[in-house]
Amino acid sequence: MFETTSLTAKTIVVRNKIDLCKNNNFVDSEKEVYVSAKTNAGMDKLTEAICQTLDIVGNEEDLIFSRQRHLDALCLVSNSLQRVLADIEGAWV
């Protein structure tokens, strides 16, 4: 059920489905956060824990967490849009 990680890996244990628990006396720590994906409870604490773990400082609203494949797709879209804009500008000359 649990994956083994290297001793140097930064990890956060995320306990989900707290909305189904009758006892809501959860104590978050730097390495363990309780959340509900359904109700968004604890998501602010999860974001804070991620920022602390990754040593991210700044405005949380500016943070984007993404998979590499999503970033690659966005780069492809950006490149395509730049080519289209160049073609449009070239057509008006």
C-alpha cells in the first residue's frame, strides 16, 4: 500500500476523506496533513505544507503545481500561438 522512498526524498503524508470521519480532532504537522478533497477542508494547510517542504516563498495565489507533461503541453501551445501571431502580423504587412 505504501511506497518506499529514499531517505533524502521530501515527503508529506496526506490523509484524505476527513469529511467521512466523525472525530474531527486532527492535528496537522509539517509532514502530515489531513484534508477532504470533496469539501476542500485542509487544502490551505496542504498548500502551506508543500511550500514549506519545497522551500517556496511567495504569494500562494501565484503558485501553480503541475505535472511535467502539462508544462510541456503549455509550451507547445505557446509556441504554436507565437507562430500564428507571426503569420497574422506577416499577412498585414
